[in-house]
Amino acid sequence: MSQNISDTFAQQLQQMRSDVIAQIRAQRGGKVGRAEAAGDLRDVQSGDWAQADAERDLAMAIDEREAETLSAIDTALQRIASGDYGLCMDCGVEIPTARLHANPTALRCVACQDKAEHQRGGAAHPSL
């Protein structure tokens, strides 16, 4: 992959990372996580415990997804730095740039991703 293309993806990934971090900060108001906020909400409300628990569970799932997204972005940036970005981690072929534009954190070519998903019995993490 040429240096210009790698630089383009590095900029795209940095922007994605900034966007996710900004989203996290906006949702948390810069103070507490959503799970803690949902727990506080439950303490304040004296009524619907099931809804408060569901909100806390959803907040925790969203937090986990954001952490996975940041990890995938960081892994892609590390692969750019090491010169491995754009190469399938399983078979070593070059991942088409169209796939990388659609999913800049992709680690595998489509064929290897399909194999990985079938081996796991379902959809794998979309960035893999």
C-alpha cells in the first residue's frame, strides 16, 4: 500500500477515534459513565427498577462497544505504523481499498472474514 493511501487511512482513523472520544465525552458530560449515571437514576427513582436495570445494562453494552471500537481503531493505526495495514492478517493478501474505505478497521479480506464468521458460527466483530 502506498504511503499516500496509508496516510489517507491514518487521517480517517484518527478522525474516527476523535469522533468516538467526543461522543463518549458528550454522553458522559465529562464526569461519569452511562452505567454509573443509570445507577444513580435508579437510586433517584423509586418506581420502575426493571427499567432502570435495563437502562444500566444497555449503557454498559454501549460502553463495551465503544471500547471495542477504540481498540479496533488503535489496532489499525498500529498496523499502519508497522506497515501491515491493508494486508489480511490470515492469508496476507492485500485487502481491497474499497473494503478499507467501507471499514477502515478491517483486519481480513472478505474471503477470510467469511471463513472466520462461519468457524465462529455467526457474525464476527465487524472490524475483524
